[in-house]
Amino acid sequence: MKAEIFHSVLSGKIIAPPSKSEAERFMIIAFLAEYFCKKNKRITVKNVGSSDDVKAMKNVLEALGLKCGFTGGDFYADYYDERTAIEKDGFISADVYSSGATLRFLLPIIAALGKSARIYGDKTLLARPNDSLFIALSSAGIKIEREENYIELSGKISEAELTIDRSLSSQYLSGLLLAAPLIGNIVKIKAVGEQTSGGYIDMTIAALKNIGVTVTENSGIYTVKSDVNDNNIPDELTVKGDYSGAAQFILSGAKTVTIENLDKNSLQPDASVLAAIKKFGLKTEWEENKVTVRNVSCDNMNDKKEEPLEFFIDGCPDLAEIIAVSSVIFNKNAIIHGTKRLKYKESDRAAAIKRLLTAAGVKTEVTDNSIVIYPSKPKPFVFDADGDHRSVFAATILAAFTEGNEKSVIYGAEAIKKSYPGFFNDFIELGGNCRVDF
């Protein structure tokens, strides 16, 4: 499956896609609410979208016994009944596709429920690092077996005090925090190792507040106090727009782009794209939840800045590829720091950045924890996204900036379905010239 991208001049207005990070958390909140609710009460999570990751989350929640579904772009949960759990050979069975968050959030929840389960997923997902989470669960009494295409677990968490190494992914800690209400009224989680992507922990804590769960932190120890009851369960939650997706067009070099449904005060780590805007000399105007980005440097984008721009992406690794591409578009020498975890994403994204820019004729150096970009005018290219949605996004934006009538070709373009299935529709809406075959 491929996309053919031609030189394009982008400008216009779009609506930001739903934040899948927030959608996944809110869907779990709906599950927890129904689990503790004594009355049948529909809970609606509005604006979850239709990404593969959201579908994966629904798969597992349904397999656990949640009566739920999608209507329009919303998710609904009606009630929880463990008797309706989807089992095969005595195990709850569900497929998370390539969703790392679904896997890492739901394994602790399944363990807290005391269910035996086999969770299937793409081989690339199951090969990604999860040892820290497995060690934490095993220490709490969970038996875990890893096969090539599924993870099997059994047992019930027997401890109200847990320890997790958070240094590789914030999702491990988020998973335990989300499972805590099922473990007990008061649960303590000791987080060791350097904090990564702390903004996602803040999102998790904020999501739990919606059902009366409070989390406090002191010297790396998170205390979770739960009081979930019928009186503090909301009727609906609404997912805000996604900065990860919006960033692709915010930093696209468009002369003017307006993006609706973004929260200026968002907890999303990728809201730090607003800081990148300033470094590239872009101007922003806010009107409620709508931002307009103006490229006031359009006429002098060939004036290269001698001192390299420096970006630190430890807390927002999903911005790495679009920042790299934007450095080329705005013709700025750049150093991207904090890239060592990129190798553990859907693909090795540091290597992907080098492959993409090299294919476009741009010199790039990759070290263990940084990427250095020496921009030059990109040429049309052929690029395999290796199943990574963010590589498709970045390659498309770069391809639009190439000159002439020759096309660039991106293979594996269907990967956008993971997080932003409407990406090419929005690209076209803004004036993008492409042919998509998938």
C-alpha cells in the first residue's frame, strides 16, 4: 500500500483529530465506572475517533465483559458483566493489534481483576520492551508467559504496594495507576528510575479524578485513593484534539493554517510543539480552542541560521520526526536531543529519520541520544515507513516541500490508521496533492 505525494502549497483550516492518548484513558475510566456502578448507567466518551488503537482498546474491554460499542465518533459503555467475557480455552482472549498503550494499560487491569488471559498482538509490538512491567506484575503474584504472538497471564495482584521502573516508558506506571482502584481503596506505587514523558502520567491522574480517584506523589511514591461510587460517575467525557496529529500541519511550512479543537492549556506532552513554533519563527493566534499558525518567514526560508536550533524531546518523543522534517523545511541546522528511546517505538524512529532525510538528499547524523540535521533542498524520494504511522506523517510533509513535478512515494502509508485515519483527507483539505492507494 502506498501514497504518492507531489509538491504542494499548504494553507487552510482543519479540525484536530481526537487525542488517542486521552481517548484510551477515558475508555478505561468508563470501564472502571461501570465496574463499580451499582446501577445500569450509560457512560459516553465523546470524540474518540476511529483509530486502530481505539478499536484495540474497545476489543479488550469488551472481552473483559464490558457491554460497549461505538456510535458515530463516540464510545459508549452500558454495564459490566464478567459472565459475558469473551473466552477461548479458558482464557479471556483479545487482540490489541499494534497498540502499545492498550497492552500496557490493560495487562495490569486484567491482573488486578484476577483473570487468566491471552492477549494477542502484532509481533513487532510484542517484541517491544515490557520487562519492567512484567517484573512489577510478577512481583505482585502474576504468572506471565510470553509467546511469539500473545502474552499469557494468570493470577491476581496480591499486593497493595507495588514497584515499577518507569525509565523506559511512562505507560508502565500509567497502567498500574489505572489498575489501582481494582486492587484496593489505598494503593502505593513506588516508581524508580528516571521519569520519562511525565506529562502522560499527569494525563492519567487527571483522567482518574473523573471518577473520584485521587493520586498524590511524594519522592517517587504514588498514593492512589479510590472512592468510586454512583454519585461521582459522570454521564459523559469528551476527548480533546490531539497535538501529536496537529503538529504535522502546525510545522508543515504552511503559510497559514488554522486548527480547531485544541486546548491551549492541554496536559498532552506534545503540546510542547508550541515551543517549537517559536524556534522556527512562526506566529500564533488563539481564539478559544482554535489556533492559527502563520509562517511569517515564508519569504526568507532560505536564510539559514548559523547556530543550530536545539530541541529536547525526552518528554515528547512523538514529535521527533516532524521536528526533523521541519528543520529541513525551514532550512535550519538542528540538534534533536533525547532520542535514545526512539528505537523502542513502532519502528526505530531515529533510524527512520536518517533513512528518510538521506533518501531526500539531506545530510543527517544519528548518535545514541541525538540527531543532527544539516538542511538542504530536499529532492523527491522513495521511502518505506516500516509500519510506523508517524513516519508516514513526516514523509508526507517533507514530500510536499520537494520542488518540481516528480512524485515521492511512501510505502506502508496505511499505517496512519493506527492514530490518525483522516490524515490524508486533512492533507488534501489544506491543498495537498497526493494519490493514496490503500
